[in-house]
Amino acid sequence: MTTLGLLLMFAFNFKDIHTYGNVDEVRTTHLSLELALDFDKKVITGSTTATLKYAKDKVDHVDLDTDGLTISSIKDAKGNSYRYELGKKTGYMGTRLRVFLNGKKPEKLTIKYTTDPGAEAVQWLGPEKTTSGKYPFLFTQSQSIFARTWIPCMDSPGVRVTYDAVVKVPKGITPVMSAEHGKHDKAKGIYRFKLDKAIPPYLIALAAGELAFKEIGPRTGVYAEPAVVEKAAWEFADMEKMVIAAEKGFGEYRWGRWDAIVLPPSFPFGGMENPLLTFATPTLIAGDRSLVSVMAHELAHSWTGNLVTNATWADFWLNEGYTTYLERRLVEMIYGADIATMQKILGQGDLRGSIADFNKQNLPGDTILHVDLKGRHPDDGMTDIPYEKGANMLLMLETHFGRKDFDAYLNTYFDTYAFQSITTEEGLAFMKKELFKGDDALWKKLKIQEWVYNEGLPANLVIPKSDKFKITSAAAKTFAKTGDLKVVNKDWITVEWLDFLNALPQKVDADKLAALEKAHNLNKVGNSEILFAWQMVAIRNTYKPALQSVEDFLSRMGRRKFLKPLYQALHDNPKTRDFGAKVYKKVRNTYHPISFNTIDKIYPQ
Ligand code: BES
Ligand code: ZN
């Protein structure tokens, strides 16, 4: 690394309160992983070799983040051992690992360790939880601060690393990572990966199981269990088109390939933007490609999030707000303006709902884009606010400046900050200079400070209109009043159903719900988003004939976005509270730690 590079690396002074790393003195720049997967013991054993760059002449120690790791040795490249000390485990922060350098400045430190079977990033699934039932499965989810539960590292999005890995697996298991494939020795179960682009540690990802692969285009393809791969490839057939559209709008795709892996149903998210390899929930497989905007979202992260990354978790809206905005631009390019507009409107509905909820809970501070996470887990900031308020601010800017200028700004933003992590302040300073050309009066007029640092919704929000939603919203009112099923159209597409169901009043009579359910078979609908929206209506109205379907849904998938509101609704309604508790008790152990830790707050165990 050049002196300039080193200077740049340490130049930006921001404090990430969610890492123990002494990042002002020393930084990790590369991680070399050697990992063996033990499915019987549910542990990963191996080593991480961290390459270090020092900012000062004298550095006493290196502090790394760990959580639940059992360390057996720490050595430099020559084999010298280093004294180390594990601090006290402090809640979600995990345990500080301090390595004393003893006057030396080793370029590399190799840490040998074993993970804990309860590591939060890792879910181990027995064969019975896979479709074939023949092999176990494992996947990791490191965002936001769970990388430390399987890799000792400076677990901050502001500390970027390249990485390589050697992964040893039992017979029949194929591992994949968020990286390029190296030379595999399949007979020996040894697989190699390498990523020479610097990423934040939360993007290091591993999945392993009985995997098949199906190509979609020259740069795209899907991994999944053999029984799922055909359906998955059909559902995600537009992946190649998405990359082409994205490059047209946002500039070169800089990661090489874009593959996806469809994970078992316990995957706690819709999608996760692991570089080169998006992780996806099988609940996206609707059979009609209607939920692939999640894939567009994860692809968009290849620009916003993975290329330009939030420096701290308080800046999370730089990742998700920009990405949600780009997602809808992609949807517009591929599926048309009509659908994109309807998705914007649904998003705005979610946003208004969230703001109302936060105000009701007396947490108006959580409606601020640049959120205060002091004393809290970064995942507490994973709400509709960074996604939807962020996207709406960008939509407002697009509307004011016009697409030509706004897109030019976006493209320079990506070029300027490629492979860097930035704070909200830096992002705004750049915006003011490049997009506003320094115009203070306009900056005030467009209320940028208010958008980013104030509660609630600024008055210059842009409200998109859809003729199709006029029909569905009106249908909801008519149907709730009269029970007239003729206003409900069986040919509605997914977004229209969602608008209709969301627009139903709080109270709907049981006989009307019964008629609606019967006419459209809602308890059995295969589309997970529609099923979810229906179940929310059913629960708040204590519509008993839907409860079996709620139990089935809660038992067959672990996506937190669905689980949390469903359990919350079951709990909020005194007539369904015990039912929710009973279901949760039965299926809690099938959920990923990230999901059950969230639901435990609703139904304490
Ligand atoms: N990066 C997020 C998922 C995430 C955020 C995981 C914070 C852990 C902490 C991902 O890109 C995402 O937003 N997924 C959404 C889908 C999207 C279309 C809104 C999801 O999983 O529902
Ligand atoms: Zn996202």
C-alpha cells in the first residue's frame, strides 16, 4: 500500500460505537480464513490470519471483536506466539480480544479458534430441515455485527478488508461464499475462495449444503438444493436482465458474477446482498415472478452498500435508503413505471404506519434517518425509516433536479466513493457540492437537514399516484361496508392485492372475511406477501378459520419481516395471545437466532 493509501485509510475520523477495534491505531486490511465445518458438533474450527496496517510508530496492542470464540493460539508469520486477553462478554457487543504486541509490529497475526454452537451468525440445520432430508445445511448472516461470532476481526463497516478462504467440508456438501471460486479439490472436500475487492466484514458470507447450480445468463445463476433449483431459476430468470439494466443506469457492475442462493426457509431475511452471491429466502418463489423486486434490491446494493458503504450503523440509511430508491428504478426499467409507482405507494404506506407506531410507543427519535444507536444493537435501527424515508428523500431530489442531473450525481457518487465507507456527513457534503452546486438557499428550501436529522415526514414529500390503486382502495372501502365480492377482482396482481388488503379498515365482520376467504382461497394462497397481508387482517379481527393457516406459515418459514408483525399482532389481540404463545413454543427452535431473539421480546421465554 502506498503512503497516500495509508493516509486515506486512516483519514476519516468517525467513531463506530459498535466495534472494540482500536481502528485509529491499526487496521485489518485482509483476512485469510481456514475453516473446517463440523456439522455434528455444530462448530467451525480453524484460523483467521489478519493482515495489519499500522497508523503509528508505536502500537501497544490490537483489539478485535469476538463473540463466543474459543481461542487456542495467536502467532505471527514466523511462529512467534503473542499474549492475549479476552475481556468480559458485554451483551450484543461480544468480547474484546486484546493481542499484546510486545514491542513488535507483526504484519500478520494468525488466530486459531473454534466457534460456539450458538454463534448468532451461523445457523446449523439438520438434514430433516432440508428438502431432500439427506444432508445438513449451514449458512451465515453477518450483518449487522455478527461476523464476530465466527471470525475474529474489526467488525466495523468502516474497516474494509479483502479476503480469501479455504473451507473443508464433509462428503456431499458444497460450500459457497461471497467471493470468487478458486481451485477446489472436491474429492478431498477442500474448497477455495478469494475476493480482492475491499468489503466491510459484514459481507463475508458462507453457505454449505447439498447444492445444485443452474445458469441463468453469462454472469448470473442460482444455487439451491436440487429439488428447488429449477423453480428458483425460473423465478429469478430476469437476473441477467437486471444486471444489464443496472449497468445502464448506475455504471459498471464491478463484482464480476452475480449469483443467488436460495436458502432453506429458516433464512431470517428476504434477501441479503452478499457480494457476488445474494442470499435469498424461498418465500420469494411465488411461481409468478411477482416478488423479484427483492432481487432487484439486493443487486442494487452492489452499488449502494457494497461499493459505497455506511461507515457506521447510524449511517445505515446510506445503504438502505439509496438501495430502496435504486430498487424501484430497476423495477421501472424492467417491469414498467406502473408497478414501480405502486411499490412506491405501498412503501409510503409502510412508512406512515411505522412513524405512527413509533409515535404511539413514544419513540419519535426512531423516525430520524441518522438514528441514535447509543446503547443499542444496530439491528434496532433496521426499521422502515432508513429504507422508506431514505428512498423518499431521494425521490424528492430526483423530482426536483430531474432524472438526468440526479443520475449524473449518482454516477459520480459511485465513482468517487467506490470501495469506501462514508458517514452521513460526508455523503451530505458531497451531495451539497455535486448536486446542489453549493446552493445554500436551495439546500434549505428542499429541507435536507430536516429530512436527515429531524423526526417525522417533511412537507415536501412527493406523493405518487396510481389509477390502479384508486380502484383497489375504493374496493376495500366498498367491500368492508357492503360485503360485495364483485368489487374484488381475482385477476389483481400482487401489488393490487396488497393495496386492497392494507386498505381494509381495522374492523371487518367475520362473515365478510369468510366470504372473501372462500372466494379467493386466501388461507392457502401461495404468494407469501399476500398471505401475510391477509393473515394480519385475520388476526386483528380474531377470524378463527385463518388461525390454522397462520400456524402453518409460522411453522414453515423463519423470515423475520413476516414473523415479527404476525407474532406482535397475535400478542396484541387478547383473544389470540395464548394461541401465539403456543405456536411459538412449538416452532421457536426452528428459527434462526436473529429471528428468535427478536420474537423473544414479544413472547419472553
Ligand atoms: N441488507 C438487508 C438485510 C439486513 C439489514 C440484514 C440489516 C441485517 C441487518 C437486505 O438488503 C434487505 O433489506 N432485505 C429486505 C428486502 C428488501 C427488498 C427490503 C428483507 O430481507 O426483507
Ligand atoms: Zn437492503
